[in-house]
Amino acid sequence: MRQLLFGLAGLGAGALFYATRIEPRWLEIRDLTLRLPCWPRRLDGLTVLHLSDLHAKPGEQWQHDLIRQAAAVEADLVCLTGDYGDRPRWAPIAIDAVRGARGRLGTFAVLGNHDFDARVRDGERPARFSPSVAARVGYHMEAQGITVLRNEAVRLCVNGTPLWIVGVDDPHTFHDDAWRAYEGVPPDEQSIFLAHSWEPTPVAAERGARLALAGHSHAGQVRPPFLPPPYHNCYRAPPKAGGLSWVGSTALHVSQGLGGTVALRFLVRPQAVRLTLRSR
């Protein structure tokens, strides 16, 4: 019995070491090919790099290097879906680390709940969220050439075909307005939708979005073997806590994220995903 207890204790210590010191530092770069209904042939082969939830903190050089490695993946579009610094004052660390993320057609971002966090002290209750705090994060990003979308859309023209990038403010703090973001977007033109968490995706799907990108859940960060993650941190459960799913005919990709408030991951590696969009 004593040997069994020692064995279990050693197994637990090994698992904890792996989950706190190895997996959070082990970047996965994944390529996914999506065949989208009604995707124009002139946009066939468009690549989108999806990065989310950097949660940068001072003094964690290994994390900054991991973000730089993810940002170096080449793509036509780079889309960032929120939570850059673990606190807003640390966002410049993340923005410096993603300096190399430059899509051939542009780099676009939306803000997350950590970017709105106006608390003076950790653990302060009730939590406070401020659009002016988020605006300062956005200003830092815009200064580096990143287009920040706050309930608005940008029209691109790719091979003579219109493509809209539509983004909303953070849904987790109720600053999102997908209807407003889609004002002026013609229903017969293609769009890619960005939100920090997935909840506004049904509105985007109703407005004809072909692809929606979100983060926030970190895919649970910890997943028991052969089981789905027990935690998703959203007000409404997403179709999947991480990875690819569908909302109607709209493809939804939820990022596993690159960081977290707590450096703890098990079977959910930090992830950069490059999606290649194909016509069916």
C-alpha cells in the first residue's frame, strides 16, 4: 500500500510539473483547411492566422518568445481576438511580441475582457471594466499598424472580390454590438467575423459570415483524457470549447489561446492556427 501511495504521489507530482512547466511553454502551430459553402473561387486559398489570449506579463521571457514564434507564421490575414496583456497596463508587452505578425492583406484585432479591466488592485470586487481603458490598449495596437475593430467593419478587395473583416468589442463585458458592426455590410458580400468570445456568432451567421474567430475559453486549458474540457468560461456554452465547429453554415474557430492568467495547461497546448479557406 505504501508503494502504491508513493507511486500515486510521484505520478501526481510529475503531472503537475508537466502541466505547469512544460505544456504552457510548448507551442502548437496548426494548419487547418476549411471548405466553405459559397466561398468565391477568387478567394480560394486565402490564409488566415488566428492568435488569441496572449495574457502577457512582465518578467516571463519564455512567454514573450512563444508569442513571437506564433506571430512569425505567415498568412494573408492575421486576426487577433483579444486579451493581450493579462492586465491592460501590460498590453504593450504583448503588442511588442506580435510586432512580427503582419498579414499580406492586413492585421486585424478585437479587444477582450482583460483589455477592459479597470481594477486598481488584483482581486478587487466588484470587478470594473472601462471602455477608456480598452481604448488605450487599442491606441497602442493602432500605433503598430494593427487595425482594431470596435463594433465596426473594414472592406478589403482581394482579386477583385469584396471581403469584409467585421469585429465587435468584448462580449464578456457586454460591450459588443454585432448588428451595429454589420451596418453597411452588403448581405451578398463575404465576411469574416471577429469576437473575443463566441456568443455574438449567431448574429454574424444570420448576416452571412463565412468564418467566425473567437477566443476567451482557452479550450478549457485543462482537459481530462478522452473527455471534453469541463470549463469554458462563456455565458452560453459554445458548440466546442476549442477548435472548429459550425453555427449554421458559418465555420466557428475557437482558439486554445497562447497564454493565461495561470500558467497551467493539460492536453490543451498554446496554439497558433493558420486556416486555409477553400471553395467547396
